Amino acid sequence: MTNIDSNNPIFMAVWIVGSISIATAGLTIAIGSIAPSLAEGKAVAQALSSIAQQPDEANTITRTLFVGLAFIESVAIYCFVISLILVFANPFWNYVIAAVSKAGS
């Protein structure tokens, strides 16, 4: 087992990139899920109000609602994908690995 020196600049670089990646992924999910959920709630409320006013147009309103909800939900899915990339396939790790190998040699 190796002893980890917290004053080592290589350890600090890895720690900083990892910490910022995790924090950014968390913020991406938090902010990226609030806006779509509010928009979906407003869209459903408006659709129900429209159906209550014009029951004959319920099929058209419902179809348009589902297409709109799909577009709104895609924003949350994009934020989820970005957070997964930041946690599991972070592109900044290549720079950290290059710096570690450069410092080690």
C-alpha cells in the first residue's frame, strides 16, 4: 500500500479535477431537472385548461401536448448525459494523465 502525500501537486491536480467534475455533474442534474419539471407542469396545466374549454379538440391538444413534453424532457436527458460524461468519461482526465506522466518522467 502506498502512502498518499496530500502536498503532492500530482495528487492535488487529480483531486481538483475529480472534485470539480463531480460538483459540476451534480449542479448539471440539479439545474437541468428543475427547469424541465416546471415547464412540464405548466404545459400539462395549460393543456388541461384548454381541454376543459374546448373538449372537442381534446385529441389535437393531447397530441400536441405529448410532442411538447417530449421536447421538454429532452433537455433533462441532455443534462443527464452531460453529467454521466463528466463523471465517467471526463475529457479533462487526458490532460491530467498527460501531466502526471510528464511529471513522472
